[in-house]
Amino acid sequence: MNAILSLWVLGIACVMFLVVLLYMPTIGRYHGKVVEAETRKNSFLIETVHGMRTVKSLALEGSKRRGWDARGATAVRANRNLALVANQPQTILQPLEKLTYSGTLLLGCYMALSTDQAALAGSLVAFTMLASRATQPFVQIAGMLQQVQEVRGAVAQVASIVNIPPEELRSDHGLRPRFQGHISFEDVSFRYPGAQNKALDRVTVDIPRGSVVGVMGRSGSGKTTVTRLLQGLHQDYDGLIKIDGVDLRQMDISHLRSNLGVVLQDNFLFSGTVRENIASARADASFEEVIEAARMAGAEEFIERLPRGYDTYLAEGSTNISGGQRQRIAIARALLINPPILILDEATSALDPDSEAIINANLTRISEGRTMVIISHRLTSLVDCDIIVVMERGRVYDVGTHEELLQRCDIYRHLWFQQNRHQNSGVPNERALSGPDTRD
């Protein structure tokens, strides 16, 4: 219709496009600050709710309230700053949109008055209407920039979880051997992601079938890491881990874990009855088998005193039973599947002496026909183990029986006398045993 007027409209449209283009990363940064502030606020809230017992016991209500107010204020400021920045492109583009209409009209009138070209009023009005339609989408895009960044942020958060590679269970091609219980670690090294030091450093241990093996050491020595690798929770280790001669990396992970009984220091129980929790890994178990597993775990005596016995409902987080009772139910749950390999990772740490004595007395029955790996700081619970592995800074420091380690291993001897100095069991004192170190 008119080349000069078209160039005028296109020039304004380019300016509007540049404004939108320049503000997109800025709004993205401000939206990132909003997400960060809201995340910190919600994480603080969830942490405080879960730690309510600690908050009350330490009288931290005031400081936690101030912390919540500070995080809430930070979130409000971040949202306000985002709103201010998101309004700026609209504030800039709206006058440019008006300039497109009025400028086109004025320029067309000037051209009609100052040149010999004939200009019809209808054509000029039609051109101004088309010019407004051409630039209006930029104003709409500017108004949607905040929503676009919110969508991008939400998609990015979802993608950060959805795009994590799934655990390779090898269910379609993994081996499913019949477990007997022979475990061997051959020069195994492992480092947690982001850690500088190795959690395990060239660990070599052979655990015979049907043996009871104790693993002890100071905190951070790698005891729990050994059991985590044995469960296939981490598969990026160096060396070989074999069960009955089969490489762990070649096994079906679901098959492996279904043949392992694992009791942790802090076990999770589901909402439901005591019977349902014990039978959660084996839903077809009979009531008699549930009772037998509870008896072996030393849980029968307190379950029978519950209001409805095995049909007593456990609330969310099992808050209606004690920590020791929760631990014994977890042990019964692991024993019900009759695993060929049983791992007890500080499983008796939350038990009272009577309950621990019941479980220790039942260890002979529990260990029949299976391999047991017991991790414990209480060395008295490892005395009857067939072999005891002493860990130190991710390495195997020594391996032997209780009597052998008491004679030659300085770490084991020191911890033993630290824990049993109040007893006079007739064992030679530490000074008498402190001879030359003949550890392996």
C-alpha cells in the first residue's frame, strides 16, 4: 500500500522485538530468584514440621518463627521484584504501540499535504488498522513474559526429576541365580559423588557360606557402604563383588534384593496394621509365619500387649510405638522372607538391653542356613561371630575372631576396653596386651 509507511511500522516493530528479546533473560533471572526463595521457605517449613519434637525440646519456637518470617519476607520481595521487572516491557511497548497508530496517521497526512501523491482517507485508515494489528502481538508477548518464564521454570523443575536416568534393574537380561550365601569382595573401591576421599579403598573380603560376619570400625570407616554396594544401591564401583561366584553387575537387581534381608538403624514402617507391616515383603505369608518371625525378632512379647495385637494400626511415621518396638518389627519383616543373606546394620542400636538380649539369644536360630552380616558399634554383639572385619578409613584393617583381634588389633582392642572398662571379665588389661602390632 505504501513503502514509506511500511518501513515506519516495521522499524517500530523491530524496536519492540528488541525490547522483548532483551527482557526475556532478565525476567528469567528474577523468576529464578522467586523459585529459590519459595523453595527455601517451603523446605524450612517441612523441616520444622518433621523436627517438631526437637523444636519443642530445645525451645526453638521463637527462632524458628523468626526464620519463617525472614524467609517469607524474602519470598515476598522476590515476587515483588519479579512483578516490577515484568511490568517494564509492557510499560515501554504500550507507547510504541500507540506510536504505530498515531505516527502512521500523522506521517500519512504529512505525505498527502507535502507531496503530489493522492491519498484517500479510507486507504490511510485501513493502513493504520493493519499497522496496529501487526505490532499488537509484541505487546501481548510482553504481557505473557512472566507466565512464559513460570512455565519454563516449572518444566525445568519437572525435567530435573523426570530426566534422571532410571535405575538399571536388568530385569530383562540379568541373571537370577539360586543364592547360597557365599560373598566375596575383590579389590573394591568406591567414591560417593562429590566426595574427595574414597568411601572404600581396595577392599578384599571373603565371607563363607552360612557364616556370621561382624563388621566394625569407627564412624566413616565404610561399614555401611559395604552393605549398600551389596544391595546394588551403587553400581559405579571398581573391582568385583560376587555372590556364589556370580558378578553383582550381571544380576537382576530385583531378584538380588528379594533375596536379601536388610535391617537398618532407622527403619521405616508403613501406615497399616502390625501384621501388614511384617508381611509387607511377602503378602502371601500365613499368620503363623508372621508370629514365628515376630517371635524370632523378640517382638511377640510387646505385640501381644498392644490393644489389638497384630491388628493394631500403626499411624503415619509409626508414632504410636517406640523406636525399639519399630526396630523389632523391622527385624521380623526381614526374617519373614527367609533370606539366604541377612544384613543387620546397627539393627540393635535402638533396643533396650532385654530386647537386645532376646535377639542375641535367637541369633543361633536366625543364622541357621543363611549368611549374616552384622554391623555394630557394640562389640559385645560381635563376640560370637565367626569372623570380624575391622574397617578403618575405607580399608580392611584386620580380619579375625574376637580372641585373635583382642590380641593383635590395636583398634579393636582399644574400642573393646573403652566399652567394657566397667567390667572385670578376667581378660588381660590393655597395657598387658599392647605388644607389637601383628595385624594383617
